[in-house]
Amino acid sequence: MLLHTNDNACHAPGFFTYEAFITAAKSFPIFGNTGDLATRKKEIAAFFGQTSHETTGGWSGAPDGADKWGYCYKEEIDQSDPHCDSGNLEWPCVPGQWYYGRGPIMLSWNYNYGPCGRDIGLDLLHNPDVASKDPVISFKTAIWFWMTPQAPKPSCHDVITDK
């Protein structure tokens, strides 16, 4: 499925590992464990489809097709925008920190880094880079986003499991 994940042309060869995914997933007991076997498989497949799309390094005319280059990037390509909502007083931006996309779902914006960090036990507002430096934390941020409703939208987990 991810034919070129460890290709040297990618910006994250060897970063996204099965072991890191499994370790991170253990922090979310209902992820991939809700419903019958077909529903559980559907959720894992959907998660990998979404995260492969978010991290693709594919381009038009890429060897084997653009869709075979998932898990190539662990950070957003264009890092010129700090993704800081200065009006968000609950999760204020930390001077000098930028909240561009990082990880398999490309977690972005201070109002996502703050609650994600709280829920996984890290201060991601002060240290957003950890989401692209530690593969387990990187997967945890992605699974957190997948499992967490973003009002007014339900979580991806709830949609896939028909809640």
C-alpha cells in the first residue's frame, strides 16, 4: 500500500513504523476495536487511507503513481504560515512557536495542539515540534484527531463506526 514509505526521496524515511503505530494505538483502546470485525477493518483502512493522503510525497508522473508515496512527509511542506489563531484565549499561541501541520494527519493550529497535548499528556503548545520528532507521539496526535469530534463535526471514528 505504501510502496515508497522508506524511499530516500521521501522526507521521512524510516520515521513512520508499524511499532510506533501499534504503541500509539494502545493509548486509544476503542480505536480499531469498535463494532464487528468488518467495521474494525474499515476503520483501520480509512485511517491509513487518510493519513497516507495527508503525508503523500507523490506528484503527477511519480513512479508507480502519486498514491504510492504516502508517509513521505511528517511536516507540512509550506511552513510559511504560523497557523496561530491569536483570538483563541483558551489555547494561546506561544511566542516563537509555529503550529503548521505535523504528523500523519498534519495536526495544525494552536487550538488543536493545545487540547491534543492536554489529552495525550504533553505540552504541545510550547513544543509543537515533538509531533514530528517522535514517531509514537506523531501517531498519537493523528489518532487523537481521528477520535476527537471537531464541533460541529463528529469524529472520524464515530462516522466510520456509524455512531
